[in-house]
Amino acid sequence: MENIYSTGQVARLLGLRPHQLEYAHASQALAEPTFRFLGKRVYCAADVRRVADHFGLTLDDGLNVVEAGKEGA
């Protein structure tokens, strides 16, 4: 079974704040994650990678940030 992550967990993994993810979803700059559980967003590994890409971050196979993208690049 694939791991699932809450908004807070994804934010911690990526070095972001939860409100950054919530704003990106609310403004429709970032698509909603694939799943919801009890009405809350939950993220699978593919969703975490999509979020990281949106924020200009690179992840290794273990979902660890390996490189931060440069702003404006």
C-alpha cells in the first residue's frame, strides 16, 4: 500500500508552510491531490512530486528535497 501524507506532512517534507499549499490549491495554480479522506486533502507520492515541482524543488526517490530551484529560472 502506498503511503499517504497530510497537508502538514507534505509541507514539512518540502520545507513549506501548510498555508502555501492551501493557497496554491485555492488559487487553482496547483491541481487538487488525487484523493481526499474525510473531506481533507491527502497526498500520494505522485502528488508530493507534483507539489515539489510546482514550488521548484527536486526530490530523490525517498521524497527528500535534494535541490531547491532558483526563483525566476
